[in-house]
Amino acid sequence: MTVGPGKLVQSILPLACGMTLTVALGNRTSAQQQTLTQHAPAQSAVTFTRDIAPILYRTCARCHRASEAGPFSLLTYADAKSHARQIAAVTKRRFMPPWLPEPGELKFADELRLSDSEIAPIQAWVEQGSVEGNPSDLPPMPKFAEGWQLGKPDVILKAAQPYALPASGSDNYWNFVFRAPVDRTRWVKAMEIRPGDKRLVHHANVLVDRQQNGRRQEQEPGAGFGGMELTIESEAFDPDSHFLFWKPGSIPYVEPDGMALRLDKDTDLILNAHLQPSGKPETLQPTLGLYFTDKPATQHPILVQLENDRMLDIPAGDKHFVVTDEFTLPVDVDVLAIYPHAHYLGKDLQAIAKFPDGRSETLIHILDWNLNWQAVYRYAQPVKLPKGTTISMNFSYDNSDDNVRNPNDPPQRVRAGNRAVDEMAHLWLQVLPANSVQEKEDPRIPIVEAMARHNLQKNPEDFEAHYNLAALLMGRGETQEAIAHFAQANRIRPNEPTVNNAFGAALLAAGRTEESVPHLTAALNARADYFDARYNLGNALASLGDFRGALAQFQVAVRINPEDANAEANLGSAFAETGDLKQAKLHYERALRLNPNHQLARENLQQLSRGTNPR
Amino acid sequence: MSDRLRSVRSFTRVVIAMALLCSASVLSTDSQGLAADLDGKPFDPLHAAAGKVLVLIFVRTDCPISNRYAPTIQQLASRRADQATFFLVYPSRKETPEAIRRHEKDFGYTFAAVRDPQHILVKQSAAQITPEAAVFNASGRLVYHGRIDNLYEDFGHARKTATTHELADAIEAAAAGKRLVGSATPAVGCYISDLE
């Protein structure tokens, strides 16, 4: 190469900057460009050891090393030289490292973004012939923990069966169901997700399934099941509020004290994995490593969801279809993380916070959405949003032929749905509500209520919103309004056992016992082993004086859950009412063994002892 | 019939002249300027395919896009075995015959591979990317080089399935002795490194 390196750098730089200008940054002042030029090592030839290795070590090596997601290592000079032109091309286009958000005021943790002053020397290095340079310039190679990143986990869960990923075909989505091996409630401070061969996995999400929804979708236990999106229902008020996300290069996140994830007995963990065929048949058998803490959660983050699936009805060929939603915060919150989500037509995804004082701030902006590189973005510092702040979501979609990712050829009308050919317009924010001193209410409740009411405004037929609102009102003792929303949820999905049970329980609480029976019965017709519905129906029948009927329900209930002291105590009472005092005593005693402080069982047992032993 | 024969002959003459122009430097470097089979023996696919359409497919063991194409490439090679002779070409000096044999087995390739550490075939084919295909007609003239199909439009911009099939079209045309309209469509994948 005869051209002097100084001259070469100059001739390359405008090109590199030009790319950045159009692709990523929008407007830049000439002063800023001046700064960029000065950053590039223009005085001498760019070398691997001095200029390139530090960049590769910082941004590439995490994935580009053995057993990680990168298809080849980028640790040594030989590695880098062998892929030099590729490195230049993918960094210049900002395809690598994969990082979708535009740089903004708010910083994300682990931002994997190359600066302009890192991209320019890479281009120059390759143009100059990928020179190694002085070995003494080489910085120490980064040290990566081998094996489990946080040391040996307290519990390692392995998927019951491997999944066979075919050699070819388009993207593939598979769900693995893990039975949590805990015999009591435990607190999880961290979870390492090991999806298997990382080169096959674009990203993976773990969802906490307290109702075993997922395993009912398995053809046989442990087989897992297909599907891009998961809907997990939970009847307890415990919003699934932790992002358990894996993407290439991610390091397991350790929750701070007081924010651990609750894991109950009989909870399932579902790993939803987005897979890509590699060209040869592969098998995946993911593992999860759980790290427990003795410190229960004292702070409860919540996921605020913006969405507008009802607006999603994109005409075939539409290049710029916009979907929006706005949600106003009813309390002060700290935003910890953000997760925008669309499928293959998503293009420009943006979320903005408008403060009560009129200021606004971009929470995230992605110019060229790529489903494959989706991620949960955690803010470097929690973002404080005061009560009254309006969060707005603004997503645009390209359903034309120009969008090569369009799964339909030719383009079709696309609506919301869970399949890859459907679309989504979702934005989740993990927020920590400020603890209000005066109110005793869980600070999450106003948010859940505001979200449910907002969703009902958008869609009066929103089943989940009716149900959530009803459950919340019930918890607050506003039984009448709760019953109204349960009734709506029940009208929309008449056979949903969860709703029938909760609706029945609400009617029972309101003294409308006779009306509760058909709903509780319906819940049991749909799910015979539904403990709560058995228990509630037993109570309803007992209230109506049908003690034989109640007895039958409680007998089944204690078989379903032999560790519930209330069911045992009520079974005892049902026996007592039907005259079988011997059985009654037996079950009161069982209730007391399960819970020595069970007031009702103790009192009834004492009464029984006095009555049957007249001394 | 005689008409067709005549036109083919004149076509062939032009082609020979072109081929000489293109490979003048190659010929002068003689046997060391050849690709090699997996046993290390000098090997010239053009010679091996003499009289038949030749398809070279440039691949790399560590290129994810190239690997993802393996089922497509193998299927093409099987289905069009009567129309053309296929070779896989591994252009990286770092990829040893053992690694290539393992790669072929893992990805289900059943046709022969050659190594091209000196980039003789890379230059003859004007190849830049893996995966990239080069089609030489029965007279040894490069009639197409570029992408296999349009599955990838750019890095990170992949279709669900390809809608155009440039390589298959090129083979079809070459086998029928037809001239191609577009003879080079850039491929998307991993750059072939400079000589290592």
C-alpha cells in the first residue's frame, strides 16, 4: 500500500461519518464532525494492538468467543484479520454490535453501542491492510467468568426434553415448561438462563406461571409447546413484575435486596425461546440456574403496559401505519426498564414521557426495529416520573413490499395476534411505585386500577381489564362494583373457570349465595380439580343448609390439597352438622396439625369435646 | 438444427477468447496456482467439469448466513445434478481439510469440496462473499456470480422465504445455452477475507 495512512484516514472518515449521519444520528453540526475527526488516529497507521483490540474487547468479545452466541471468536489478531472486512462492513452499517435504541438523554445499562470515533478507525484499519502493530500495545484480554456467571446456582433446572430444531425454515418459537422444585415459598434474587447452543437463540423470556397454564398446553408432560407469544393468567393479585430476559451476551441480573422474585410451590417457569435454524439439525435443552435469597420482597415493581392492538388493522401495502397509546401515571414512579415489542412489520418504535410541567423526554426510540434483536433495556439510573406524567407510545409499521421482513408475500391486511404473521403494538415499563406514607394500600393498586380503566376505555370488551379491575375492587371491599365487572368478564368468556370461581366468591361475599352456586359449579365443570372452587362451593352449600352437599365438596377439596387447614376445618364442621362427630373431631384435629393456630378448629374441637364427653 | 449448431459454435469461440483474457495470469502460475482437493492435490474444477455447466459455491464454516443456506444449496445440487457439476469452495486458508470434512458432514453436504487458500477460484469467480455462487457455462465462461436467492436483502433484513432464485435461473439458462440478462447480483453474508 503506497498511500500514506494519514491521507487514507481522511478519505475514509467522511464516508464513515456520512453513514452515521443518515443511518443513526440525524443532524450533526460541523463542530461535532470536527471532534470526530480528531478522535481518529490520523497521525499514524491504525493498528490492531493499539486501536482495534480495545474496541473489540469492549463491545464484541462478550459474544464473540467460544461457546457464546457469536459465530466466531474475535479475541486475537488472527481472529480479527480473518474477519476484518466483515467487521468493517457490519460496524459501519451499525448491524453489529446489535443495539437498537438511538442514543438519547437517558442512558441504558450495558449500552452496546459503538461511537462514531470507534467506527472510523475500524474502517481505516481494514483499508490500510489490517496491520497488527506493536504487540506491547495490546491491552490485557478481558476476563470472562466460565460456566455459571454468578457461581454455582442454588437450584439448576433442566428442560425435561430437548427440542429438535429443524435444519431449515423460518424463525421458530418454542416454550419449555420447568416445574419449580420448591416445597415452600422461596425468593429468587437472580436467574441465569442458559438457552442451550446460544448461536441458535435470538432471545428468550422466562415467565412465571403460578396457575400452570403452560403445562396444560403440552402434548405430554415435559414436551413443551410451540407459539410465539404467551398469555399467562394469574388469579392472585401478584403482577408478574420482573423481566427475566436473555439475549446474546446478557449477564444475569441480580435484583437488589427487597426486590426478589417470589417463587411458590407448584409454580412453573416457562422459557419462551425465539430460535433460528442454523442449516443443520440441532437440539436444544435449556437450563435455568436459580439463586435464592432469604430476604423477601419489600418493594414491588409492576409492569405498566401500553398497547393498542385494537388499532392494529394495517392495510396491505401501507408503508406507514401508526399505532399510539397514552397512559397517565396515577402515582410517582421510578422506571427501571423498558421493553418495546412488535413483530416483523414494526419499523419506528418510540416512547415519550410528557411531564405535568409540559417538558417531555424520550424514553426510547428505535428507528429500525428488528424483532431478532429485541431486548429489555434497563436504565443506567431509574427514571423518575411524577404522578400525572403521560407516557405515550408511538409505533409505525411498514406493511409494503419494501419491508423485506414482511412475512406475507404479497402483503396482506394484518391485524393483532400472537402468530408471527400477525402484529403487536406493546410497550412494557417496569416501574417501582413510590411508597406513599399515608395510605395503607399497596402502591401498585392505583396503577393496576388506572391501567384497567384505561384499557376499558380503549376496549369495553377487554376481558382481562374487567377481570383485573373486579379482582382489585374485591380486594378493596368494593363488592358491588367488583360484581359488575366480574359479570362483564363472565359474559365475555362464560366458560372461564377462574372468572366463574371469582364471580361466585364475590356473590357469596355479597350474600347472594344462591346466585353463586351455578358459577362455582361451572368452574368445577371446566376444571374438576379446582381447589378454590370446591372450597367456595362447599361454603355456599353450607350457607344454604345443604350440609351433605357441602361435605361432598370439602371431601374432594382436601383430596386436592391435603395441606389446607381451612378445608379440613370446614370438612370437620360439615361432618358435625351431618351428625358424624367422630369424623368431625378427626378433621378438626387435622386442621390443627396443619395450623396449630387455627381458631375455628380449636373452638369447635373444644365444643365437641365438651358435648361428647359430659363429665 | 444446423442453424442452431452454427450459432453455438460461434458463441463458443467468443467464450474461449474471454476465458483466456480472464485467466491469463492463472495459467502462467501453473499448478501452484490451483485450488486443491481435500487431500491437498491440485484441483481445477473447471477442468473437472469440462463440457458441463460448473457451479462453485463459496462457503465458510463459521459464517452463519452461509451455514443457514446449507439445506438450500444441497437441495439445488441434488436436483440439478444432471444440469451442472457442483463444488463447494472454502476460500479461507484457516479452514483445514479436517474441519471442512466435518463441516460437510454436519451440514449434510454430499458433493465435493475444494479449498482455495490462494483465492484462484475466488478471482476467477469474482467472488466476495460467502455464500456466493459462480456459474460457468459448458465452455468455461463465467456467466453468473452472486447471491443464491433473495432470502437476505441486507444484514438483518431477511425474508421469510426467498422470492427470486438467481442461482437456479442461472443454471437453467447456462444448461440451455442461453445468455443471461443479469449476470451478477451481489450476495449478502460474510466477506471472504483478504489472503491470510
